[in-house]
Amino acid sequence: MPTNNEIRQQFIDFFVSKHGHVYVPSSPVVPFDDPTLLFANAGMNQFKDVFLGTGKRPYQRVANSQKCIRAGGKHNDLEDVGRDTYHHTFFEMLGNWSFGDYFKKEAITWAWELLTEVWGLDKTRLHATVFEGDPANNLGPDTEADQLWKSQTTIPHGNVHLGGKKDNFWDMGDTGPCGPCTEIHIDLTDDKSGGRLVNQGSPHCIEIWNLVFIQFNRNSDASLTPLPAKHVDTGMGFERVAAVLQGKKSNYDTDVFSPLFEKIQSLSGSTPYKGSLENRVDIAYRVVADHIRALTFALTDGAAPSNEKRGYVLRSILRRAERFGRQYLGFKKPFLHELAQTLANSMGDVFPELRSKPGAVAKVIHEEEESFLRTMEKGMKLFQDISVGAQESGDKVISGDKVFDLHTTYGFFPEITAQMAGESGLEIDWPGYKTLFEKFKEESGKDRKSIASAAIQGELPSCDDSPKYSSVPCQGKVLGWVLNNAVIREGKLQPGVQTGLLLDQSGFYAEQGGQVGDSGEIRFPGGCFVVSDTQKLGAAILHLGKLEQGILQPGQEVTGVVSPKRGEIKKNHTSTHLLNSALREILGDHVDQKGSLVDENKTRFDFSHSQALTREEIRKIELRVNEMICAGLPVVAETMPLDAAKKLPGVRAMFGEKYPDPVRVVRIGGVENIASMEFCGGSHLDSTSQAGFFKILGQESVSKGVRRITAVTGQAAVEHLFELSGVLEVLSEKFRCSPLQVVERVNALQDENKELKAQAKQGTSSDLAGVMDQLLASSKIIGPCKFLCGQVPVAPVDQIRQHLDRVRQKAGSSVVLIGWGEGDKAGLMAAVSDDLQAQGIEAGKLIAEVAPLIDGKGGGPKGMAQAGGKSPGKLKDAFDKGFQIVSSKLA
């Protein structure tokens, strides 16, 4: 039975290795570049601009596994999770895409090949649906797909079904790209009678793959125009196909979820998961396991719990899981945060980002749990009283004011209350609740506004930050400041107060585009405001810091002086552009920027690349960047209309980034010999020579298919070289050789060490052989067989096993039980000859019985087994026990 990791890899390898696709890592589950989505909910999200014709990629065939969340918004599976065996808030979508390359024939035949030849699914259980047409919408049937299924695959013709527009036609919206789709279903009934259940929403015949053929553009008058380039967009539910390939009836019965179930059971002490649809304990298992996946991935990818939009959905997910865990699994204290590490352990190999900050993610979850649990008990008690009252009144409805009170006082979002009410056979008064909550928001808004709400409503004053590219001190006027989440426009700011100062004009650069915000000072006669960071909020610039001296008030004239750190930031930012160019030049055009962080100390650059860079590649990259620095190339920034900028030959932009119109383009090099040209709003040098020197400090993996380089420039790079040189000098002194001979000397020492280890191993093996032969010579006779036992020297387990097997063969009919150990570690190994196994003496059972005597445990097959323990001093007790067991068996 394949593991879930093997299934995922088989899918990717099939398309990448066999059919020339490019593996593109999953985009974050939080789509920061698409304000229309709360979460990534399909594999096509990151390629939407290609289908819309507004973006391009350097590849035409793609395969991946996309992280998805469907909770909140148009696609919302939250309330169904736990109540059946196939809904999830978080899931993976396996997919393959063609951007104007192959089309229906290849998509259908490759899908059939993977399902039936690679995965070996029963052809008679597979059913395909094709679009039957829709005359009312002027849509003809997809006869091409129907014919391809019947002529290019071995599917039984009776297993090809016609489907309507609802299931077999895909639209991106009222206008835009669209096309028919063919879905692949699998019959899970015992007697293969599930064909009648296709497209009926039955768990006994489920869809496992959807192949969408994007071939039309829907115009504003609803007419269809064939697209010049046709695309393929497929999606396969990973958890569903894992259940099918592992022979399970439920997604939750697979090894995708078993590590979480085991941890939940261990933490709660509840009964193990049994898969029941009616049992509230099993429902709670599914809810908690599913929800921790959604929470952990979303928080890892940058989301945060809050009371608005995406954050509200996450908080709802957490509180729903908390409620189920407390009510049905018996948890009395926060528990969800302990599951985050379990998920990182089980899925971290596939999604390394889970291992990047598990502690921080667990901390956020723990804080949210504690916050909710402070009021949850009282809220549950209040709900019980309310539900009893509603039952007794006979109207079966919980009033809007009660729902409102549970929300605002006890943190029970109305969706949670509605679900609890449903479990008690009640409903809630939604209109009444909404009226009260809207009034509550209106009243709350009459007081001081938070920074975020002020920005939304235009209450934060705008700031002209056009001088931000100049290092000349900038004059400005104080408009106010932000204090205690309120905008202050009058009064006086006293010394020692931490705040966000608001000016009408500023030369400070606010954090954006991967470049940190400026620091510095805002000076005025008799005083100084020290700026530690600069942030942009709407049209306002917040100068975050503290008034060190003097008094400030609105209307006061001030002078902004940016810290000299800006100069180091500019070196690192310009060098980041050079690095981006060098990476593409040396590694290939597949390299795309995935993120960056530029501050005064370093540049950190994330890019698409499937493997670690070699030493030679790093050397070439460093050499190329330093060549461009030494060339003293001009760095020129120009602002132009976005459409015109996109047409510039060779211009680079970061995928997913939303750029303003007009956009700033930074060019490095002359018009005829451009080294780099990117959309960028950051601070840059005037000439590459000002960067001085560039040195890569290291590389690491960020996620599958994404690498990260950290580098330094200027004085920091020179100092790093001095440090390396100092280390080399120390080593050359230690080894008494020249610096250039250090590597040769280290290699010689490694060879010498390897030889000494081999000699030691040979000596250990020789000692071990001698002891084992002594045990054979002094073996005890029990009936017709020999019993060999005793302690042997500590040695590699494979050596011990090898000598144990040798002695067992020499002994003939025998039981061998040996042990070894030192400190607080001990080991046992047993071997039983074939004839004694037939009499009921088994090595695995023998080891299982004697291992506890050395404070250990173990087991294994009938012929040979082993155990580990903590008490070498108790090995004799284990040998004596073993002798008793064998003697009793042969008595």
C-alpha cells in the first residue's frame, strides 16, 4: 500500500519526468496578491493571470500539489467538516496544466495512463463525464472529449456519461475564459453498481479528478469566442485519491490523518478513532485534525487570527475545534497548539515551511486558545440555560439578543452558536442578531478609531513622500500622531512618548517591496523625535519612534534626517538586483524571484530552484555580481505607465506583486548593455561601483522548489572575508602548512581517521567473534537444543547481527540470547532456529518478554528480534528469564 508521500510524488514524477512538465511549488495558502480571495482554494489560483491573458510564464507545462483552504467566502466547507468523511477546510489539490500547449487528447490519455497503468485502478470502476451541451446558453456538446475517451482509452463505453452545465462546464466569472470539463469518478460500491450514482453527490461514487478545457472567452453579451491559445487546468483531490489507493472508505482513514489522530488520542486519553459518522467523539476527532491543518498552514503562510475577513475565519476554525475538543474529547486545557508540531513532523518533508517556525505558530494558537477558554466555560453554561429556555418555550429559536451576548461577551461567533443550536434541535434568530451587531459596530465607531479603521475611512492624513529617494534633509509639518490606537490632531506631544508621528511631507522610506523602513531623526528647535521604523498606511506615513527631547504640536515645522544606514540599504538593494540577474544568467531562465528582505546588514533573496547550489555555481554567481560592481554600471530609475513598462524588453517583475500605475523601473547598465531591469520602488545606488564588494554568506531551502541566498556587501563583505582569512591562518598554523595547503591537510586527516576507524571496527569485530565463540562453547543444553546467552562487547548492531547469525548456524537447533550495553543504554538480540520456531519458540515473543527487565521494549520476526533498554546492569536478569521461558516451552 503506497504512503501518501509516495502517492503525491508518483503524480508529480509522472508529469515532470515522463511528460515534460515543470514542477512549480505550491503558492502560499494566503493569496496576498489576490484581494478577491480569502484563501487559495484551487491549484489554478496562482496561474489565474495566465488564463486571463494578463500574465505569462517561462513554461507551458506545469504540475504541482497546491495547498488549499475552503472556509469562508464562496467556497465554504467549514460546517460540513467532521459530519462526513470527505469534507475538509484544508486539503491538497494535485494538478497539471497546459498553457497553450497540449489539449484534450493528451490530458485525457495521460490521466487514464496514470490512473490505470501507474496506480493500477480497476478500469471498470472508473467513470468519465463529458459536457452534454446547453442550448439555452448556446453551448454545444463536447463531442471531442466523448470521442477521445472512447477511442484513446480502454474505458468501457458505458462508463462515459453526459453531464450538464452545473458539473461539466467551467466559468471564471460572468465574462472571461471558460470551457467544458470532463470529470473522472470512481465507483466504490461492493458490486460495481455505482455508475448510477455519478454526479449524485454519493460517497459511494466520488469524483477524483476534474480536467478543465479552457477554450472559449465569454463576452459581455454572453456569446462565446474561441481562444487563440487553449489551456488545460486539472485538479485532483489528494486526500480522496489517497483513500482510494490505500483501500480506505474515508479520507480520514488514511495515513494523512493517522499521526494527528494518534496525538489527539494521546493528549486527550479518549477512546481511539473508529470512523463513526454518528459518534460525537469521532466527529470531534475529524474536526480537530482537519482544523489544525488549516490553522497551521495559514499561520505559517502569514495569516493571523482577528475579527475581520481572513482572520475571522481562522478564529472561527480555532474556536470550533476548541469547542469540539472540550465538549466531546474531554480536554480541560489548551491542546491545539501541541498538534502543530505533529503536523510539522508528518508533512514537513513535503512542505518545509512548516518546520521554519513551528514554535511561533504554536504560540499564536496557544494564545488564541487561552483567550477563548477564559470565557468559554461561562459561555457554554449560558448556552445550556438559553437552549433549555428555548426548548421549554416551544418556539425552538434562540433570540438575536442572546446570540449577540454570546458573541460580544463570551467570544462565541454566531456560526458556533448556530451549530450548537442545530445539535440541540434549535435555530438562531439571524436577522435579530445582525441588527444588534450592526448597531454595536456603529456605536463603537463613534469613539476613537484604530489606526487600521482610520486608514480605511481616510482619517489618517496623507503624506507626500516623493522626497524619499533623496538623502537631503526634508522639511515638513506635523499633522498629528497616533497614540493608543487613536489619531491625535491637537494638544502637545510630551517627551518619552512612543508614537507614530504624522507629517505632511517626508523623505523617510516606508517599508515595502522587501526593503525595511528608514530610521533617523525628526529635528526641530529645542528637540528631537527619534525614528526607529517607518511604515505606510494608506496614503499616510507613520514615523514610529519616541520623542526624546522637546515638545511637539500640530502645525510645527520639523526637519527629517534619514539615518546613514540608508546608504548600506542601497548597497544591498542594488546588489539584490544584480544577484537576480546573475542567478538567471548562470542557473537558467526558470529562476523567478519569490521574495526578498533588504536591510542595512544584509540582503536575503528567495528564488525558484529545485536543488541546492553547488560550490562552483556559488563561485560563478559571486564572480558575476562582482564583475558588474567593478564595471561601475549606471543605476537609473524611471517612472512610466504600467502598460508601457510591461512591454520593455527584458524587464523583470515579481510574480504576484501588485504594482502601481505608473510604475517605477530601475535599470542597471546602459541602454545598449542592460544588466538588469526590474519594477522596483526601493532605494538604489547611482553606480554599481558604490556597492564595493559582494559576498554570499549561505544558502538554504525555504520550501520545495524555493531556495534562499543570504549575502552582504560593502564593508560587511570585506569584514567577512577578513574573518574567513583569520580562520584560514589559524588552521594553517595548527596544521603547520601554508593556507593553500589546508584543504589538502584536512583531506589527509580525514583519510587517516577513516583508516583508524576501519582498524578499530576490525578489532571490535574480532573481539566480538571471540566472545560469541566462547558462548557457543559454554552453551546450555535444554532437551534437544542448545541455549546460548551472555553479554558481548558493544559494537555496531549490524556486526552483532552478523556474528549472531553465524553462531546460530553453527549451533544447529538452538536459541541464542545476547546483550550488550554501557552507561544508560542497553541492547538485546535473540535468534531461534527454524525447528524450534515450529514448536512455538519465537524470537520476537522472547524479546518482548525479557526486554522490560532492562527497562526497555522490543520485538521482531520469529527468527531474529532485538530490543533497546536503559539498564545494562540488569542484562543477567534478562538472560535468566529467557532461560526459564525456553525451558518451560521444551519441558
